[in-house]
Amino acid sequence: MAFGDVKTPQGVKELNKFLADNSYISGYTPSKADLSVFDALGKAPTGDLVHVQRWYRHIASFEAAERAAWGGAPLPQVAGAKPTTPAAAADDDDDIDLFGSDEEEDAEAAKIREERVAAYAAKKSTKPALIAKSSVLLDVKPWDDETDMKEMEKVVRTIEMDGLLWGASKLVPVGYGINKLQIMCVIEDEKVSIDLLTEQIQEFEDFVQSVDIAAFNKI
């Protein structure tokens, strides 16, 4: 990676420079590398490290279960609770004997078994549902080399939708002195239509010639 120890001020500065041109630590979607740096930082840095702060808030916006799916990060444990590992879950399932003999169990054993079945059902019913999200990289192309690219990015970011989070951006040369705006966003699939989003961007006709989807990945 292009930065050092993020537990040091110099390392955090180098990370800020790195994130000025990158949405994530590695690639175009969150990964185990993001979790490692996120855990190493511990909290969002203060000061003018705007790119690190933006990245940190973005990673923190994901549920713990979502972050766990990126690379095996453990889910938070409640003090005194059993570990939420597949083996532990399997043990819980095995402990519930739904077909015990009524002739051999006494009233106390039946009561304990019923309580455990009820607790198991309650645990299953309160399991949080994962929110389907996608990481989208957009290419926003201007009319010509005289287009104010900073102003174009500014108006693009004015678009607000429930379930839309804008990420990092950069200018990419396309030839003849013209740059395109490459901008990352994360959307909740059930709330945001990518077609509607691109249409809204193209409504800024003074700046935008066209919008293309450069990358689209499910998270």
C-alpha cells in the first residue's frame, strides 16, 4: 500500500493522500484491507484530513454483519453470550431435541425444553436482515475542455436520495485536453434506481454531455 503505519500522524497523512484518488484501500469495493485500516485507526481522525474522514464515515455506515462478509471480521459479542460462529450455532441447533420421548421426560424437563425452543425461535426472529447494496463507479463526461469540472462535480453531488452515498472522485484524461469526472457512489438497491440517478445527472445540461457506468458491483 502507498502509506505507512496509520497509527502515526505521518501514516494518516499518507493515507489521506492515497484516498484522495481511491474510494477504497484496494479495488472498487470494500474489502478486508479496508477493515484492517479501519480497525487500526479506531476512530475518525480530526483536522483537515477530509479524505480519510469521508472514507471512515463510509466504512462505519455498514452494519457489522456486512463488514464481516468482506473478509471474516468477527461480529461484536455481548458479554456472557456464546460466540456467534457457525460451530456455535450448530451446537445450539443440536441441543434442541424436538423429538424427545414424552414417556421418559418429567414435567421439569419438558418445561426446560419448551423454554429453550422459545428462546431459539426468538433469536431467529430477531436476526437482522442484510441490506442489499451496490458500489457504482460513474464516468461523467463534459461537453469540451472549457467545462468547469469542479463546478460539474459540485452540481452532481447536490443530488440527494435516500440510500445514496457519494464517495471519492477524480479526473481522468480522455484526450484533446478533455477530462472526464470519475465518481464513486454506494446505493441501497431497493431505494435507488441507477437509471434514475444517471438521468438526474444528465439533466445538468450545461456541464454534462453523457454518463456511463464504469463499474457496478454488489456489496
